[in-house]
Amino acid sequence: MTNTTVAAKIVGIIQQMQKVIGVLLLTAVIFVSFNAPSYAQSSLCTSIVSQPQPQSGQNNRSSGNFTTQDCQGPRLEWRVPGNIEFNVMEDKSGGTDPVILRDARSGTVTGVFGQRSIYIANPRNATESFTVQVLNIQ
């Protein structure tokens, strides 16, 4: 094998490696773009402090009332510490309060709720008061 033949083979191998590296880099860029965390384009809409269990004299309610009516959305992400789960209920004066979000946990994504008075209810896996953050996400 001559030096020219060896050099041609080396150049061919280098060109193939450049193509493979180019494809790998493009794949990495696409992967990062499509898998960027949702909080990359989020803003805090509201937050509410909840007790770890229903308030005294209440069957479900563990927080005061709040609203998401003014949230920009179009979607909302709910965040809580650890593995806490909870429901969101609508405060209906003189009636039974319906559950409007069941088994929410950190990372749950919903639309914007149109109800004016909602509250955190029946938290699970909480041992102390915790804050629920509601974020606007794109």
C-alpha cells in the first residue's frame, strides 16, 4: 500500500467522522430544544399557603380562597414541594363545593380555571404547611 493510498483512506475516514459528528450535534440541539423544561418560559401567576390537612371544622379545605382568573396562561403548571398531592375545589356559597382538579401534584398542567373562588383541599403526603405555586406557561 502506497502513502497516497493510505492518505486517501485517512481523508475518507475523517470525512465520514465529520458527517457523523455533525449529525450527532444536530440531534443534540433538536433534543434540547424540544425537551427544554416548562419553567424556561414561565411566570408566577399566584401562590397560596395550604395546611397539611383540612382546616379545623372543615371536611376538605386546607387553604384560603384564591383565583386563577387573572392568570395569563394559556396553561398553568402547579408546583408543590416533594410528593404532595392535593385537590382543588370551588367555593360555592350555600352549596356543595365541586372538585375541579383531582390528584394534582408538582408538574400538573391545566388550563386557566374561570372560577373566582377556589381552594386547596385534602392534601396528601404533607407533614407541614406548604406553598402551592401556580405558574403561567406557554
